[in-house]
Amino acid sequence: MSSLSRDEVAKLAALARIEMSEEELVNLASQFGSILDAVARVQELNLDGVKATSHPQPLENIFREDVVLPSLTPDQALSGAPAQEDQRFRVPQILGEAE
Amino acid sequence: MIKTTASEMSLALAKGEITSVALTQQHLDRIADVDKKVKAFLHVDTDSALAQAAAVDADRAAGKALGPLAGVPLALKDVLAQEGVPTTAGSKILQGWKPPYDSTVVAKLKSAGVVILGKTNMDEFAMGSSTENSGYGPTFNPWDLTRTPGGSSGGSAAAVSAFQAPIAIGSDTGGSIRQPAALTGIVGVRPTYGAVSRYGLIAYSSSLDQAGPFGRTVLDTAMLHEIIAGYDPKDATSLKVPVPAVVAAAKSGDVKGLKIGVIKQLQGKGYQAGVLARFYESLEILSSLGAEIVEVDCPSFEYALAAYYLIAPSECSSNLARFDAMRYGLRTGEADGASAESVMNSTREAGFGREVKRRIILGTYALSSGYYDAYYGSAQKIRTLIIEDYKKAFMQADVLVSPTSPITAFKIGEKSEDPIAMYLADVATIPVNLAGICGMSLPAGLADEDNLPVGFQIMAPAMQDQRLYNVGAALEAALVSKWGGHLISKAPALGGAK
């Protein structure tokens, strides 16, 4: 039986930038054991020597000529912004207090 | 004429028996009549739909060459960006967002003259199998309004099965087109990965996501498939190959001499008796039409569900990082002096629903150092084994088949408190996504025990999508002649129907 504690869920939530209520943390922790048991089945097989597939197609880098193409105008790009100022996205403080 | 098919509507439009404006209005009226009960739509774009229809009518009157579905209405899953039209992916975090651009699928629909009626409900960010995870409330199955239509493209499937639109677009990451098609008695196709551009498709799990068509018949679905498929330089994973001749295949429907492989692992335990009965009956029909039925063994499929519920959450934990309250979408918690990080934390708490949080946390866990190899790494190796199982199976058979869903439509609320029970709804559809191949679900009849639709799944190798339509058309023709009409004609009237 796998399990994850309330504190471990809280740490993951912080890493994922989701503030969670106490109730949500406890609920998620209680569900996580059965979810982890279900997905842990991937460890039942001997996978030595099996290559990993990250994508269904063989991917290659794709290049194009370095020329200017039509793109969104600043107004279009900012049209969904929660806040804007001087044709820029206005965001909350990202660094500590200056003084 | 809402109860006919898209191909019949197309013919009537071409002959001048009806205008696109009148046809569109009939569907808008139907939506007004029944969507209070079905709740398939999140947004009905009445004015714009009528304007698109009028433009097609004008082009037709002017003698311009028009595509086969020009003037035919369609329902669009809310996961696809449409310029100036609210696009939420079923999430509160995108409430009120109007994209400044069209997804490639929408651009192709517009240039083909297809009339977009509105945006349909879905599980939030396509995470779910019942449409109950929508931030805007569930969609109800037109066959029985106490049941779910499946998901995540439940709104699109319900709209087609309730005659609110003859065709619709969905997206399929683990079965999200095929499973709701099965549960609502219609046809749905997940094209080969890379066949339809993902540009403007709000990402859930990028290596698995693929948009695709719904219709009430195999031919209608093929006509829509042909419009939305094709290479797109805006999607780096788009395949630079010709679109398979799916419409020609849907018109052919000849299985004589074809080998059809029944996957041993996708039947039996966990499958409802009525689902299996309709599945075996369909196999007998295909056999009587001259196909050879063989059994194929795909042992790693038993691990597909586990691998999927590591790979998809891992990719989603990364993809959904973009919802950071900075450039678009919801922003909450902006008190004086609140840091960007606390605004992000508070916005993501308020904007994401339970299942989305669950998957982001699971993905964050599976990708964290110390667990990466045991979970995500192992899942990627299982993915290789599944691809190899398919390769071997396709050496023995031209197409593979299974029931689409192990069960018929379940009750609203029945599985919403049990994530594992909900995940099992996708057990037969997920292997296709992991391998990047194509799959179709088409109606195989009603289960005896509950009188609800059963889906028959056909799978074909990458870029062999025409095989789905060929086999699907053959089975559909035989079943329709047996039933004396399409299965959908047995759907309840929902009142208000004309």
C-alpha cells in the first residue's frame, strides 16, 4: 500500500504553486494511496533494456528562414491581460522589498 | 431537417432546397428547446453563426465553388481557440478569455464554410471521462438525462446525439472522443497523432492530444475529418504527409478478405454483458461480410492505464504551468504588496477544479527527483512495449477491434468521488493514444440490460485512418439495414422536438 502524508501533499502543492486548504490537503492525501497503487503497476514488469518513448513520432528540430512574419499586435497580445500598463503586462511584485 | 445527416444537409443546400441561414436557425431553435436539459453548450454564438451562414448563402448564390460541408452547422469543443469567442477549456481559470487568434482547426472550418454554432462543455482541460469535471457544471446524456455523456468531449457528443448539431469537433487524449461517442450512440474518430494540427488546441498532454470529428454517420465523420486534417507548419509535430482518403473509404465499406484482429486483453473481466453481446454480434456481422476474424495478444495493454495516468499528469503538470495569472485568464489574491508567487498560488487554487489539481500534484510527484525513474521513466518504457504489441498485432491483422468502453453511460455522480473507477472508463481507448495511432467508435446497438448505446472500437496503424472508415462503413451499413435505420433514431425525443 502506497501512501502520501498531508505534509508531502502540501510540499507538492507548493512546488506546483497551488495554495490548498487544509481540507483539500487531507482529502488528496487520503486518495493518493490508491492512485499511487494503481499507477505503480508500471513497476511490475522487468523493463531492463527497454527504451523509453517520450513521443509517438521521431521528432526533429524544425527550422524556418529568419524573416519577419505577421504576428499579434501589442493590443491583441495584451487583450486578455489581467492588468497592463504602457503596452506591457503589469504583474505583482516579483522581487523582495527594495528598501 | 435537423434529424437528417450532414451529408443530406449538404446535398439539400447544394440543390437549393434550404438555405444555410434556415438550417442554422433550425439548429439554434433546437438548442433553445433542449439545451436547458442537455447542457451541451457553454456558449452559443447565435449572431456570428447566422452571419457565417449568410456569407455561405451569398457565396452559393454568386456561384462560387464551395466545399462539401459549406453551410452545415457544427459544435466546437471549448478546448479550441476561436478568435473573439469565449474559450475556457471548461475551466474557471479561463472564464471570459477571448483568444486573439484562431486555432488551425477553426481556421480550416471557417475556410470550408462550416458554420460554428458555439462552444461545447467538457471536463476541465479535457481531464475526465464524464464531463462532470467541468467548471461550469455537467452535461447530461440525451439518452437518459440522469446519466453522463462520457467525456471529456461530452458536450460535443451530446450536441450531436441531441440533434443540436449534425457534426462536432472533440479532442482525444485518452479516449475523449471515442468514449463519449460510444456512450451517446454516435460516431467519433481520434485521427493519427499529428494528422490534425494542435495549434490553438489548449494543451493537456502534448504527446497524446489530438482533435478529431464526431458525426451521426461514418460518412459525415469522414467529411469533417478531411476538412480538419493536414500538415500545419505552426505545429512542430504535424505530419507532412497527404491526408488519407477517408471519404472515399467511408463510401466504399468493403471488408471482403480483410483480417480483423480481436485484442484478447480488451474484453472479458470488467466489461458489461450487454457491451460484450453487441461487440460479438458485430464481429459475426463483419465475418459474414467476408472478413477474417483473428485473435491477437497484446500483453502490455494491461499496464496501459497505469502508464497513461503517469504520462498524462506529468505532461499536464508542465503544460498547465502557463496559467500563472500574469498574461491572461484569472488573477486573484492581489492584495497590497502581494508577491507574484502568492498571486499565482491563490489564482491556481481558485481557478482549477479538483481533478485538475489532483493530476497536477500526481504529475509533480511522478517527475520529482527520486521518483522519476520509478514512475515516469517506467511509464515511458511501458509505452514502448505497447507500441511493439501494436506492431506485432498489425502484422497479423489490417485493423484491430474491441468494445470502446467497458460499460454503457453511467449515472451522474456515480464515479465522481472515486478517481480510480473513473479512470477505468478509458481502459480500452488509452492504448491508441500511447501509440499515437488512430481509432474510431461507432454505434453497435443498445445493451440489453439498460437499453443504452454500446460503442464498437476500430484501430488502425498511424496514417492508415482510411481503414477505420472502410471497416466502419461496412459494419454501419449492415447494422442500419438490420435495425431499419440509424441507432440515433431510437434516442428519446427530449420533448420540444419537431
